[in-house]
Amino acid sequence: MYMLKNVLRNLSGKPATRLYPLEEREPFPAYRGVITNEVEKCIFCNSCARVCPTDAITVDAKAGQWHYDPFLCVYCSACVEKCPTKCLVQVPTHRKPSVVKFRVLRTGTPRVKKSAAAKGKEESGAEKKAEQE
Amino acid sequence: MSNRTTVIPFGPQHPVLPEPLHIKFVVEDETVVGAIPQLGFVHRGLESLVRTKDYNQMVFVVERICGICSCIHANCYCNALENMMGITAPPRAQFLRVIWSELHRIHSHLLWLGLFADAFGFESVFQQFWRIREHVMDICEATAGNRVILSVNVVGGVRRDLAPDQIRWMLGRLDELQKGMRELTNTMLDDYTVQERTRGIGYLSKDDARLLGAAGPTLRGSGWEIDERMHGYAAYNDLNFIPVVENDGDCYARAKVRFYEVLHAMDLIREALNRLPESELTVKVPGNPDGEAVFRVEQPRGELFYYIRANGTKYLERMRVRTPTFANVPPLLHMLPGCKLPDVPVIVLSIDPCISCTER
């Protein structure tokens, strides 16, 4: 009988849950969500790939490519903390559900020797491609 | 009369226990006369990953051994490695580790109290416990970034800090949780139906608890004042920690231990938040680990044990985990014979089985 008061209050009160897909809560600012690479600042140093516990990131320094598999990622944000140029950014919203698996490919300026730096700048067309597999 | 014996399988899929534990019950009419366990349905081989993941990446792997006390696994692993390397995490990191560990203890115990109420058919209490558990889950998400897998521990310290306004907000949410717990105290501890279903059920005497190697609330529910936190790892030495002990040794005593541990964990968190020292969050790690180390911490379910052997490279040589549910299976098999079949879910849940932990 101790529970009766509580049961009646819950019966007449508002539900504790949200109608989720229709109504979303503001995310907490510290939430570990989607990881993106601002590839213009990326120096392709491979630090993120080395610390990643699931090998979700692979870096091709010569081609200037940053591959990231969001389906392998466990969102531990080890890469974001390790990044020396702070080009990896984690936003506090979670990834939207998807029916197909894909890998994120970011192409930037490859890391080149100082003498060839001027040549490299010309092809710095940073673009985001989501390759469907 | 021997042809009246029947064998009833319990699990690996059973409505009362989402985890794959299989027990064959030999029953005579309604009375259980024998219990034969079978484990090994969720073995994932996480221990052998030490040879392919380096010791920093392993922090994220050990957190995934258990889906409910992840932070405490990482705490134990990091402490073991820190001992081996001869470093100590800074004081602020030690206090933050206690705060997150105790948050995990609270949400694990609230989850268990809900499931336990569900096991004896008290659905409204089940829902209410899970409703107030959301306060803790929100605190975890707002401070560490995730609801369950917190990923806050690293070898040498912690990765996240608490801002003063976050601490104020946390204290407010803890007050709301305290209010919710106060409303449920009478129902859980004094209600007639709850007592009928739990008192005297699954009795484990004080001597048997010790002899069979019980751990955690199962041990403390039988009158032993044994808790790894008494050894004072992390910041428990500086905090006013007192183990919760009950003497009855039945399911009711074990529920009572967990209920009061939630309240005590809230006191510990408040104390740690109020006395949070100012210091760095991490210390520098000197090279790769070399040697052997052993560490024990208190999980919500009991004593957790880590053995680590390293060889001077970044990959560890061997890691061995002993989880409290493994220790609590022999006492469970001792409690079961002689009980009635409807009491089986209550008794099985009373040790708080975490099979994913046990099999890794």
C-alpha cells in the first residue's frame, strides 16, 4: 500500500519519457557525438589512427586522405584529444541512423616537403565524400 | 518416488534475466532438489586482445567487459598499471575516479533493485526505480559524455574535469534522486508483499558465505564486513567510508545492503564533490610498463581482481580478470536446492549476476 500514492501520482501526471523521434532533448554540451575532420588544418600525422582502439581511422599521408568508419568508431574521443592541430572536432549530437554502411573520406593537402609546398597548395580542394559501400 | 523428478531448464533466454546464464533445475513437484549451471554463451575473448591493442587502447577494451560498471573496470586496470609503473594519479583525479565509480554503483544498484522488484512481480516499483535512475544517467552523460561507457580513466589520471557550475547542478540532481529514494524506502523495506517474497528466501549462513567465497553484497548480506573500498584505493582513504552490513543472509538482507549502499554512495559523492582538491588531472607516464601487478577494487557486485603482466613493450603479455559474479556462482548453487520453483528468479537475481563480466 506504500506505493499507492506514487502510482496514482504517476497515473495522473505527465509521462517521464519523451515521444523520442518527434521530440528531442537538447544534447548535453559534453556529449561525445559525431566526429568530423576539418581537413584544411589536418597535417595527416597519423596520431589519430595510432590511438584509435578500433582502427576506425586510416590515414594516407601521401595522398592526403583521411578515412573514417563511423560504424567501427566507439566515440571514445581519444583521437580528438590526441590531435595536435585540433582539426578533429566532436559535436554533441549523435549520428543519425542509416540503413547502409559507409565510410567517410576527407581529402586535403598532402603532407609535402617544404620545397614542394607551393606546388601542393594548388590542389588543395578540400572536399567531403561519403562513399557508399 | 524417483519418477517424480523433472528437469526444468532456466535460461539462457529467460524473461527475468536478460543475461545468458543457463541452469538445469532438478525439481520434485515444486521443490528444487538440484541445480546444474552452464556458462560460456557470451565469451568474447577480450583478455587475449592485450596482445593486439596497446596498453592505452586496452582501457577502452576493459571498459567494455561489463556494460554496467565500465568505469570501475577501467579504474582497476589503470590503478594496476600505475602501481606497476610506480606513478600515482593526482589527488583531483583520485577524487573524480571515486565520484564516477560511485555514480556507477548507484545506477547499477538502482537497475538491480528494479529488476529484483520485477522478479517478484512488483512492476510499479520496477518502473519507479528505473525512472529515478535517469538522474544518474543524466549526470554521467553531462559530465563524462556517455551514459554508461564513460571512458574517463586513462593510465595516469582522468580525461575529464568538473566545472563549478556542473558540480552545483550535480548536487541538485542528487537531491532529486535522494527524494525519489526516500519515497521508495517504505515500499522496498517495509512492504508486506515484498517481505513475503524475500524474507527467509535463499538463505546463506555466515560461515557458508565465507567458505564458498561469496563477494560483495552477497557476502555483506551474510554479516561479513568485507569491502575492497576499506583498503582505501583511489580517494576512499580520505572519505568517510563505512561498509553496509546486514546479518540475515537472505534475499531481503541482500536487497537491503544494496538499497543502503545507494544512499551511502550518494553521501560519498557529495563529500567528494565538496572536498574536490585542486590539482592536475594526469601525470606523465614514464615509458612502457614492465613487470607484474595485481589490483582489487569493489564493483557493485563485489570484488574485482586484475592481474597484469607486461614485458617492457607497449603490448601487455597477459591480463587476467576475476569478476565477482564468478565468485558468487558457488553460493548461488548452494542457496538454490530446497527452494520452491517460483522463488528461483528471486534467488538467482539476488546475487546480481553479470554473465558478460564473468565470461569476457
